[in-house]
Amino acid sequence: MSKSKFQLPLRLKKHNSRPTQRKPDYNRQTFNDAYQNQGNRKPILKLFLIWGILVIGTLGLGSRLYYLQIVDPVVIYEQAPQGKKLTQIAQDQQTTRLKFYIPRRQIVDRQQNVLATDRITYTLYIHPHLFKRNSQPVPAAEIAAQLSDILGNKTPEQLLAIFAQQDWGILLAEDLPESAREKITALQIDGLDLKQNYTRFYPHRKMAAEVTGYVNRDSSRAPQAGVEYTQNKLLERKPISWKMKRSFDREKAVFYPGDLARSQQLFNFDDLRLQLTIDLRLQQIARNALKQQMKRYKAKQGTVIVMDVRDGAIATLVSEPTYDPNTYYKTTDFGLFKNWAITDLYEPGSTFKPINIALALDAGVISPQDTFDDTGEIQIEDAVVRNHDFEKKGARGKLTLPAILQYSSNVGMIKIMRQMKPLDYYRDLQKLGIEDEVEFDIPGYTPGRLKNEVEFTVREIEPATTAFGQGFSLTPLKLIQLHAALANKGKLITPHVVRGLSDYQGYLHYFQPPNSKQVFSPQTASTVLEMMETVVEEGSGYAAKIPGYRIAGKTGTSQKAVNQGGYDETAKITSFVGLFPVEAPRYAVLAVVDEPRGEHTYGSTVAAPIVGEVIQGIINIEGIPPSSKIDTNKVN
């Protein structure tokens, strides 16, 4: 082996045993350490950055929630147009409230006859292009014939003409009963669409419309007129609803009670009804009697009122012409919606004479035994006032107070009321409440009108015309209230048609006691009542006489005042008021007929027969026995 062969290993061994010592590079070492430290800090910075973002977001969200929940909790976004809070919106999404239809209370008369009630009705719409049965077309003529039998108010030909108007959405019939719905459904014909409605139903139609009023047919069901309007709070029952939880199953809402409390009122509400003082039987008698006289004398309008003088209960309130509350929307004369017996003023004429005599007696300026000279006519300032029969009868001479009422002497009344000072007379009229508002159960009452105090006390003609019932005005309701005071020992009772809330057995659960005040002395009221009895027995009220019964009354025939001043010579108002039985007064009956036509149109011929027929009806209904004794000479 040569020498060179072992040189390399020896060198390597030498190199490995003595490695070369190098001087440390401090710049490189510092850079490496810094680089390594920087790499370690990057995750920490990122973590702090993320934490900072989360903290800022949390603070911002918390601030926003604090603002919405505490500072300004009402939101005005589109999701809450009614200004609901966020909690309310959440509750609305999670729960719902089922609202149930609660019928309006019934209205009944004093005998529990239903005058108004709620019922389910149906509206029929037709779509001629869909007329099919089991997917097979059905001839329109066949459907027309079947519907004609069900509806009963249209012939098949008329229905076919309606079908031809358009292909869909034709309103064919309204207010269909359940029986009609069943027959239409049994036809099994497509294109006949029945819509269910809740409507107010008045089974006796026009018979008590001026008392009940009506309810709108639209969704508002707002009451209009009559006791439907004034007694709305009593007629409406408290609404009932049931709170339910809501969840979703495959995008379909599911409702269930869950742990929510159920409303016990859902199955338990009262059966109370609004009971009126109206007697439907007597209402019908009065209406028939009034319509007969109005037809006979071609009168413009009329009214009949029956009032219980003891408590002011109105047993009958009839106005003609009237309307059907079931089809009020078909009425073109909107004046029919008001009850003119309480809204319209008129000059009462001679029916006010007993009231004037009572005022003079209470004032002490006359006595029941006084007589007055009836000269037939009398000069008042520039005017001459005559009796209604002066041309035929002339002057009657000395007349007693009952005779002045019997003959309805204008001159006699003027001389009676002249005994009072005009100012005292005027203030006594005010005490009667002629110009006061009467709190009545039907809306629209109009207070009466007197001349102003200065005019009444300065002009002699004013107290003179008021003495025989003209120159001032009041409503028929006010007039019967004043006459009822004469029959009730001088007490003025507030009239009313609402008796209260009663159950099906007739027991009252709510009522308002009537108000009263003394306007005449009991002695004066009794004296005037007996004077009025002679009017029926021997005077102009003879047409209201019923054998065996003591009836007091007074006729009235007055000219109609015109807007321009003065009176219309061709138009008059006739009236009669009756009080009975005289020995124990209970009822006051008033009939007023406006503008009767023809000859012999007076209170004695037009109005008195109506009152007589109504009183006969009261006797039959109430079973009132005849008077035990009749003596009309007590005050003659």
C-alpha cells in the first residue's frame, strides 16, 4: 500500500478531532430571536383583535337593546304599525287570541215578546260559468227553476235574465234563513256561493220600529236610532276571547292551549235581555186605529202615545208613516228614521187649556165655582180673537170652568188667564219644563219654545194666544207628560220606554227608578180631571166615550204655524188626550193627526175616535172593570 492511499482519512480524522473555531455572528442571532418572537406575538394580536371586536359588538348590541327596551321601547317599524313593543311583537308571534262572536242582547216588550234579536243569515252569490254538478255542466234553466222554488220572490225567467248579466260574482239574494241554506246546499251545484252573516232581526217589522231603531248591516254593526242607540251599553255583551299558543309544523300553523289558562267565560255568559215598557198588543191596536183615520182623512202623519201616569212607563209609542228596520237601507225618506212624536214641535191648541186652568187654580186667581162671560169674540190690541164656532153659535154668555172646556171657548180661556199677571203666568209655564230637556230613552228629543219674557209680558196678545194653546210649541211627548201630571195628583213623572235588564223568567236585574216633581197641587189636579170628564160625557170628546167607564179628555184643533210667521189657513193639527179611569187614574192616551184633509176635520172627529179605540183595547187587555159610579155633576 502506498503512502498516498491513507492521506484522506488521516486528514478527515484530523479535521474531526480539531474543528475550526468561528467567531459568533451577533447580528444574525439577534435577527433570528426577533423573528422568532414576532411569530409568537401574531396569534396573540389576532386574539386580542377578535376579543376587541366581540366586546365592542356586545357593548353595541347591549346598548341598542337597552335603548329599545328602556329608553325608547316603542318601535315604529313596518312590523309594528300600531306602535307595539318588541315584547308584544314576540308574544304576537308565539300566541294568538281566538275571538268569538257574542250576540247582542235581545229587546223584548213587557210581555217578553221579542222585538229585536241576532240571527245567522246567508247571502247568495252566483257564478254562472261554474254551474256544474260532479264536474258535469248543469243547464242554467234547471238551476233557475230550482232557485225560484227556494227563493220564492223571482220567476225562472227573471233568474235567467240575471244569470246573463255577467259570468261571476252576481249578488242574487240576501238575508236567507238557515232553511234556505240547507236547500241550496242540497242541490250540490258548483257556482252557488253562500256567505254567512250575523244580522239584527226585527220579527215584528214596522210594529215597533220607532222605538227599537236599527243596527247597521255592515261590519261595524253600529246602532242607529231608538233604544238600539241609547241603550247600546246594555245591549252589548262583554267580548270573549281565548288565548292560544302557536307553533309551526312544516310551515303550517298549529294552535293549542298548552299551559295557558282557559277562559271560563267562553261557555258562560248571561241570558239577560233589554225589556221595554211597550206592550206589543196595544202597539198594534194603536197603529191600526191611527192608520185607519189617516187613510180616511188623507193625513200627512200621526202619532199615538199611551203612558202609565203612575210611573211614566210608555206602553205605546206609534208614529206613522214608519219604516221596516230589517230593510232600513231601502228607505228613501230619511225623515222616517226620526220619531216625530219626540222630535217635532207643534202648537197644542185647546188640549193645553186644562193645563192653563190648573195654573190659574194653583195661583189662587180663580176658584172652581167661578163663571166667565163668553162673548164669542174679543179684541186684543189690533187683533180680534174668536171662538172656533162663533159664526154658528155666537156668544154663549156665562160659562162655568167645565163648560169652557166642554165648548173649548177661546174667549173664556183668555178671560181666565187675564186674572194672572203676565210675568207670573210666564214663570209658571217655565216651571212646567216646557223649554227643558226631557231625558228620554229615544234620541232626538226637542225642548219646547216659549216667547221671550219681555215679549210675553209687554205684548198683550202673547198671554192671550197662549191661553188657548197657541203662540208657543212643544212635542206630543211633553204634552202627554203634563196631562199625566193632572192624573197623578200633580206629580210630573219622567216618561221612559226602558224597563231594565231582565232574565227569561222576567226578573229584573237592573232598572232606573223614575224621577218626579210636584207641579200642581193634588186638589187642583183632581178638580181639573173631573172638569175634563165632562168634556167626554157632554162635550167635544164624546167620540172617545165608552159606556160604563169614567174617562176625562180634551180635544184640540190648531192651525199650523209657518216659517215666515202667521198661520196656514189650509193646514191644521187635530189632537185628543184622554185620561182614565177617573176614579183611579192609570193611563194617559194622546193621539195627534197632522194635516187631515176634507170637511169636519177636528180633534173631536179625527183624533178622539183613535183614543176611544185604544182605551177599549187597554180595557180588554188589562181586564179593567167598569166604574162603580159615574157622576158628572160634581163640578157643574
